[in-house]
Amino acid sequence: MIIIGSGPAGLSAAIYAQRARLNTLVIEREYISGGQVVNTYEVDNYPGLPGINGFELGMKFREHADKLGTEFVNAEVTQLELSSKVKKVITEEEVYEAKTIVIATGARHRKLGIPGEEELGGMGVSYCATCDGAFFKDHTVAVVGGGDVAVEDAIFLSRGCEKIYLIHRREELRAAKSLQERLFACNNVEFLWNTEVVKIYGEDHIECIGIRNKKTGEKKTMDIEGIFIAVGTIPNSDLVKGKLQTDEQGYIIAGEDCITNVEGVYAAGDVRKKMMQQIITAAADGANAVNSAQRYLMLS
């Protein structure tokens, strides 16, 4: 088995594959395992580990896989050949072969696609509050979004920033109620409902943003020193484009058993189309993918 990616789904798959005594290799393009969880300040919904730091949780997953003797390779997969019974995973330096493949490549941050976003990336535009929040201590910032990540970011930033504007295009948040309650209790957070950011202004750093009220059409600028964008994710599924069945957004179509439309290939974690993208569901996918692969190997 080859597992591509070492976030919660990939590491869970590695743990289950090692326990099943499969000849397993994990290929990870980043220098650190854990996926998006390593950039999460606090994880409060993983059973048994309330309030654990995201980086620490990611490291615990990796340590578990290491303890079982999992083999890891740090490389970027450039091509997949999935049509034969023995699949090929091609990197810049090596070609690896396996009878089963688990695609656990996760997802990446979605961008707003507005003027100034690319130009000011790293100069006030951020997609990770826990990574960059410390740079904005005692400053005024904006968070864009209404889901769990946006609310978590705003809560985290409220501990160090002077003022936070939560900008959301709808009239209510989509985040978990427990998170909403914590956010509404923050006295330095102001909510801008039915509002979208249309432009980011600045040269060497952000100076202000242009916003528009979706109901009234009113436009205005607002002085801020940083903007944290949390408007969802895009699946890292370019590798399988045209090779596996995906939906319109690029998420790989596979059931709870993680079986794709190609025999011997499984999709696990945030790259798979599913109702809920959480650490616990990614970990469950890893286990299910290996279970499905075991059944396939026994019958093939």
C-alpha cells in the first residue's frame, strides 16, 4: 500500500495498515506531517484530548505511526498510473509500485479572488490565524467567513488583537453553536453581516479594505492592518483529475468505505466528498480505507 499524504487521514491509514501487516509507504510533500491540523491553535472536539494544541495532536498521530515502523518518504507525487492492477506512483526522483493506493492529500485554503489579495499575501493577508496572529498583537484586523474555522480564528485573535471585525456574507454564522457562544462573548469583536470584501488596498502592507453590503449595495473602505481569510477549502485532487470520479468542486467521490471508481484506489480525509470535514472523520476515513483495501487484496 502507498498512502499519499500524512494528515490525520493518511496517518490513520498508516497506523491501520501497519497493524494489518501491509507493506506500507507514506509519501508526504511537506517537511512535517499532520496536515491542516498543525496550524490549529486549539482542538476541543477530538475525543479524549479536549483543548489539545493542533500541532501537538498532529505530532501524536505521526509518533504513533512511527512507533509501528511506518516508512515515510518526503517527496511530491507528480503523476499516478492507476489503470493496471499494480499502480505506479511517480515522484521527481523515484517510481513506486503498489497494489493499493490511498489518496489522502487533503485540501487547501480557498481564496476570495479579489484585487490586492495575491499582491499582499504575507503582507497582511493571511489564511492561518494561529500562524500569523502574533504579528498583529494590539492591532485591528478582519476575519472573513462564517464557519468553524473563521469563528475559531476570531476567538484566537481576540486574545491579542485590539479589535476584530468578523465579515460574513450571510445573516448568521454556520459555525458550531458552542463556538458561536464563545465568539459572542468576546467584547472586542464586531460583526458585519451581509457584507463581502471587494478589494484589499496597500503597497508594502495592508492599509484598508473595500467592503460592500450585499443588501443595500453600499460600499465603503475600512482601515485594518491584517485580514484573515477563512472561506472554505479546495481539495488537493489535481493528481487524480481525469483518473478518478470527482464532483464539480474536485472532491473525490467515494462512500464511507472510501472506495473510488477505480479498483484498489481509495480516498480518505478532506479530499473525499462528504458531509463533514473534521479531524475525527478524516481519521475514520483512514481506517475505513485500509479495511476496504484489505478486503480487496484478499479477493484479488
